[in-house]
Amino acid sequence: MSERRLTTHLAKPAAAGIAIVVLLLVPLYFDASWTIIGVFSMGAAIAAIGLTILSGSAGQLSLAHAAFMAVGAYAYAFFAGVRGDEHYAGLGLPPLAAAVLAVVVAGIAGLAFSPVAARLRGFYLGVSTIGLVFIAQWVMKDAARLTGGVNGRSVEPLTVGGFELSGSNPTHQLTVLGVPFGGTERLWYVSLLLLLAAIVAAARILHARPGRALKLVRDNESAAAAMGISVQRAKATAFILSSAFAGVGGVLFALASNFIGSGNFDLLVSMSYLAMVVIGGLGSVGGAVAGAVFVMALPLLLNKFSDSIPFLAAPGSNGYTAGVVAQIVYGVVVVAVIIGRPEGVASFFRTSRRAPAAGRLPTPSPARQTL
């Protein structure tokens, strides 16, 4: 191995290690307003990883990601909800068990839709998934005992062995290096652990036989079938994985918000997740994380510094609020990426390794041809 290749080979794990150390130290040096932005961003990143597996690696266009996130969020709220509550239905299960079951339910929801996905592709599949969002919105607004209806419902904090890992006012006090660790700081580490697990799991899946099968089905279903790959099973697997990742993201969103409503999981949210994976690069796990952090954190940061930005209007007004400006910005970024860098942000890190030979045009990426 040449010295240059050895340096490149060692640079990635070194950079990852430094990034992990920095993220571990964030709650010690930043206040809760910063950590909550990080929690929301990490939850979005996990959900975006699921979508990049589905749309980037498997070539399945889905606009229903918000619906699967809603399944995870409301399933957790129901399983962990207080039994016999006069306002909301609940089973009173231990929150950790409720979180695991919520992810399983989200995966089952993806499995239930997989027969439709196996028969459709491209534009028609995308349109059919929009129907899932409308159905989910109707359920969230009509099943008042389960979801709280149009008013939404509260969410029980996450506890493990009686120790609270989330919530606005944890009963168990914890101080680290003189820094009080409330629910937001504790949830930061839970989210970071889940994000790292999601990245490792997704990378292993995509670089192993299942991932190669998904990519072959994306590129040529006939060739995949000729090689003994079950196309329907591969598509079903992609939807199950994608919806399970979305379920984890939905649970984290519910825990960070302490309250969920139908407006948190509408079609605009699904479009935002599609923007995340397009900006990051379809099929790239790292790109999905980067795109999710950008799209999720931008409106939160604009809102945090709205008093210092003169052209931002107050929330609820008719002017350019933080949310509106953020949508305009990442809308422009999506268009710029599609025109100038169709393989997304991730392609910048692959340029040096995959530079085309002189006089040859680069081969179009299959992920680029998917949407």
C-alpha cells in the first residue's frame, strides 16, 4: 500500500474519532438550546439514513417518510402512555420497551406497504406513497383517544431502570464536571448512541450482500431476477428498513418535543426528508447525515438568532419567518445541487478517489438516474 493510500485509509477513522469526541463534549460546553438542536438533527439524520437506503440504494421513490415517522412517534406515545388516562389511550409499558416496540410497529407498517411497492416504481410509486401521508393525517386527526386529535398528545419521558433519560424536569438529578445534566443533555447522548448505531448498521447493510442486491434491483430488475435475487423480497426489505429507521427518528422527535401533533408529520415534512437525501447524495449514509443536519438545524438556528437578523419576522406573522427563510434556502440548495452536483455533497469526498481518466467522461451514477 502506497504512502498516499495509507494516509487516506487512516484519515477517515481518525476524523470519525475526533468528531465523536467533539460530540461527546458538546453538552459540557453548550447550553440546552444548542443541545436540543442537536437532538432534533440527530433524530432527523437517523430517519434520513432510512430514506437514502430506500431511494438511493433501492431506487424506490417514497414521499411517505413522515407517515412512518408518525407511526413510530404515536406508537411510542401509546405504548408508554399512562393506562387509564382520561384524555389519551395508553398501555403503561416501560418506556424503553415502548420505544423498541414502536420501531417494530413502524417496520411492520413498511412491510404492510411493501406489496404495493413491489408492483410500482418511479413516479407511480411516489404518487402512491403520498396517499399514505393523507391516510396518516386522517388517522392522526380522527383517532382522538390514540393521537389526541387535532390538539396532539403529550409524550412520556424515556426511562431505563427508573432513571429518566429525557423530559423537561427529570426527577433524578445528575451533575457531570459541575454541569447539571437535565433531560436535554441526557437525550443528547441517547441520540448520539442511536445515530452511531444507525450509521454502522446502514453501512454494513449497504456494503454486504443485501445492499448489493438492492443496488442491482435498482439498476436492472431483470438482471437481478436472472441472478436469483427475489425482486419483491428486496423491495420489501428496503421498505422495512426504511420505515424502521424512520420509526427511530419519530421516537426521538417525540422524546425531544415532549408533545406531538399531526402538523409534525405532514407532506411538507416528507418533502424535507427527500431534500435531505438529495442534498447529501442519494445512497450515501454520510451524505444523508450531512443533509439532515443542514435541513433540520437551519430553521432552528435562524429562529435562535432571529433577534439578530433584521429581515426575519416574528413567528406567526406574515413576513419572512425563520421557517420560511429556511425553506427558501434549502429549496435553492436542492436546485443548485441537482444542476451542479447531482451526486450531492458526498461526491466532494469521492472526487479524489474516483477522478476520471484524462479524455474520458465520468460514468453517470445509477443513483443519479433514479429520480
